[in-house]
Amino acid sequence: MISFDAAESATATIQARLRRIPATWTAGLECWLYVPENLDASLAPLVAVHGVGRGARNQASQFMQRAQAQGRLVIAPVFDVQRWPGYQRIAAHGQRADLALLTLLDSVTFQTGVSTRRVAMFGYSGGAQFAHRFAMLHPHRLEHLCVCAAGWYTWPTATEQRFPHGTGVAPRRRLGEAVAGNLGRFLQIPLRVAVGERDNVVDALTRSNDLLDAQQGTHRLQRAQRWVQTLQRLATERGLPATTSESACARGCWVHWPCPSRASACR
């Protein structure tokens, strides 16, 4: 039997390996980086993206014990509110949050020697919005994707709506066109979508308007269901596998499109 003292010591040892990495350039991103003692450089790093509360350290901390067991690097980028107030929308205020993350990943590779050409990505709330949009723009960089409690989604069939709402072409930015062109590859990313089973109410943080509510639903649970159903239909139309199950998981989430069992980085 492990004593409380031994358990606390092990936890402290893991915590000690979590460090803050400053931004390497003026408009760049800082991050919290967890490097496990038994680092396995063959594993895709896990990128854990915070919500609008900017709790990047806590986000990284949630994955440390499992990362330690796996030998997996954890990267938790910090999109600070001053420079990145709308990071979840990818290109708000003329700044490309996705490109900033790509630069950060290159920096992490330089510092650790671990390849970040492909990563597993987890996003919570606003981070879930960022994560699925990043995956739509850069599907070749994703090994697995886990999207948890997104407030709303980029709708892949909404060709008349500008990105990030749909895949229409935005002024001065062809992001919607890129999403549409990458859709087939995005649909092949092992994907898990989770929402708290009590997220079936509208709160003060829920974005709402007539068009959005009619298209996606009024609350997070309904929006996740409709988004996954849309992805399923698109995958079926392209002859791609899209196995779906809905069940309440032990942690009180509804999982709609579970990753294959090998997607251990997001479990």
C-alpha cells in the first residue's frame, strides 16, 4: 500500500516537471510545458488548449499523471487576453492564433528534440472552439482530437456564412475556403466530442442569435449532437467510416463520436 506521504511526494515530483516557457518573440505564445521523466519522443505531444478563463497551467496539470505514465510531452499554450482576446475564433482582430501555435510548436521541438509535426489536441470550452477550427485548417498536423464543451462550432456545410461561422470566404482571408478544401482530411481525424450532461441549459456565456440557434441548437449538448450528426453525414457521403455511439461516461459527459481505443492521449 502506498502511504499518503509517498503519494504526495510522487505528485510533487510530477508537479516539479511542469514549467512555464516564455514567448520567444513579441507576438508569440508562452506555454506551460510538462516533460515527463521517461519522455518517449516517438509519441505525439498533447496540446491542451485552455478556455476563456486562461487557465493554461491547470489545463496542463489535469494531464500530467497520465502523461507521466505514458511518457508523453504536454504543451499548454497561453493565449493571454491582452494580445489574443478572440483566440478561439482563430483570426479575430486580424491576428492568426493558429499560426502563433504552429510557431510555438516549432520552438518546443527546438527546445526538447520532440517532433511536433503531428500532435494530439484537447480543447475545453473556448479552447474546444480553437481546437476544432485549428484541426479544420491544419488536419495534417492532428493525430487525435478531443473537443470538450465547445460553446458553438464552425459549420462545415454553411457555405454562405463567413469563417468561423461557416466555410464562406472572409474578406482578406481565405480561411473558409481552406476549411472546405480540407474537409475530407478533417473527417478522418480520430475525434471525441464531449459535453457535460448538465450542459443542456443556456447560461450567460452561451453565444446566441436567431441564425446560430436555428442551425446548431440553443445549448452546448444540442449543438454537439447536431455538429457530430453533420460530420457523420458528410463522412458517409464521402464513403468514410463514421462509427457513432452516445453514452454517459463515468465523468458525466456525453460522448458522441469516440476515438478509437488507441487514442489514449485524450482519455
